[in-house]
Amino acid sequence: MSVIETITLLLADGASPEAFAAANAKVESEYLPLQPGFNPGTRVTTVDADQRWTISLRWDSAYDGDASMASFMDAPATQDFLSLIDADSMTMKREVEIASAANAGLDNARRLYLEGIRDGDVRRAVETYTGDRYTQHSTGVRDGVEGFVEFFEPFVARNTVRDIELVRSVVDGRFVFVQAAQNINNGEARWVTTDLFDTDGNGKIVEHWDVIHAMGGTNPGGHTQVDGSVEITDLHLTEDNKDVVRRLLTEAFAETPTAPMSDFISDAVYINHNPDAPDGLAALVEMDRTARANGQALYYKQVHRIIGQGNFVVSFAHQIWNDISYAAFDIFRLEDGLIVEHWDNVEVVPAPEELVNSGKF
């Protein structure tokens, strides 16, 4: 979920409201746009009759808010702001924004998928469910409405039977994730697709990332790439669970690990939907040990986005395995602060000369 941050404060003795308003605007225009996870257009400043100022804004996560706070005191663009406030009067609280079951962004993402691709109403769907821009990161698809139409109208013409099931979804503020199973032309091709959408203030889609991989059969644990748990619970633990996943990927799965996987993954139950992996933490640890010993380590070069909704957390990252770059989505289910189930989907990052948009990330 997104985090709503609310700050209240009084001005220092002798500070003018006009000077503070200008300093506050400088923070908004010069400092915040550089901070990862800040949601543009969400910052609102008000002042009451007692001259107490209230500033509210939205972050993708508490982690992003904490990172911004750590740099706020020393940033050049914040110094005028800091000089004009009574620091002792300042208070801050954060609240997790709970996604509505009738989320507009999720509805638009579902409709774009099902009406535009499954049902073949390509142009109407992309024109209806996207916003003022549509920045595209899907391999082979150009930016904008025309890029979507250019790619998918021939696709639906070639593939007359398009059975698409949206299996899982996660909503975190303006970000929407869906996992889908696609059966094309009665089994001629089967795909697992994982998609992340950024949406505007009206829930219209403005940016899209995806990873697509052929659907396999059952893995050594007897699981497919899409079966398993779907129920979202523990909404109050969203931020804690996102932090567990962030640390797993940046510490246990770093190029040089700094923490064991057992700090983040349950040793009692770990259901793995990776097409080649058995269940259990011990099996995962052994796979990692063997790969590293053979010079084929799998590690996360950069984690680009982590979103969550209760017990489900999704990461989108640049992954390296056997010296090959992959775009990777991982879905994690957590219980009692530990990961107990995992799905993933990977796609080789295209060479720069093959790109028709700004790339996978």
C-alpha cells in the first residue's frame, strides 16, 4: 500500500507566512521530485486559524519516506524551509492507504487485458483505459496508443483463440500488478505473463512493464507456475512484509550475500512455483550453493520496484544468472514475517539495438 505522511508544524518566531510558502514550494519543486517513491501531485499544504501548518503527501512505501527523511536535513533545497520552522513543534504520522475492492486502476488494467487483448477490441480499450501518456516497456511494443494498436491488432488477427485468466492481482497505491495465464489457439502456445501498471490520479494507465515466459508443466514439488494461494490477508502488515522481501533480495540474494536466506524464508514451509525448483528452504539453499560454486550465481543487480498488499509482495528487478541479464518478477506470500510461498517469471533483457522503447526497466 502507499503511505500517507502528515506533518504539522508552527513557524519560528518572526518567520513570515509568505517566506515559508516560498520555501515550502522550493521543497516541492526541487527536492521531492528527486526522491524515489514520492507520488507527484499528492502533496497538499494547509494552515489553520492558529497558524499551524499541515503538509500531507504520499509515498510508495515507508521505506521511501524514511530514505527521504534521512537526506532532508542536509539537502540544499530544504535549508530555507528548515530555517523558518519551529522544529520542536513539528509532528509526523504515517498511515497505510488500504486499496479499495473497487480500485479504478485495477479495473482499468483488467479491462485493458480482457477487452483489449482477450476480446480483441484493441483500439477502443487502449484509448479508454490509458491516460495522457502510455509509456511502454514491453518487448517489441512502442510507446503510446498507436504502439499498442500496432502490436496487438496483428496479434489478435493471427491468434483467433485467446483464453486469458487473470490469476492474481496486487494493488499498492497507484501501482497495479496482475499475473495471468494465457492459452493461445487451443494450446498452440501457453504463456505466463506478469504485468505492472502505473496509474494516474483517475486510475488511468500511464506506464507498463511486463515479463512473459512460456508456461511449463508441474515442477519437482508438483506445482505449476500459477497455482497456489490467492487470498489477500493481513493488510496491516503490508509495509513490514515489503521490508522482508526488500532485504531478502538485497542481502541474501546480493552478488556478495550479507545475510542467510533463513532470516527471511520459513524453514517449516516454503512452497516454490519456480518451474525447476523443489519445495523447501533447504533445497533453495543447496541450489544457491551449487550455482555459486559453479560460477553460475543468481543475484539481484537492482531492485526497481517493490509493491505489496497484505500477505502478498511483488518485486520487479534486474536479475543476473550465469552472467545473463533478466527482467524478473517475483511474487511472495508471507506468514508471521517469513516467506512461505513464491512464484517467479523471467525474461532475457533485450540487447539495446533490439529495443523499440526505453527498455524493460
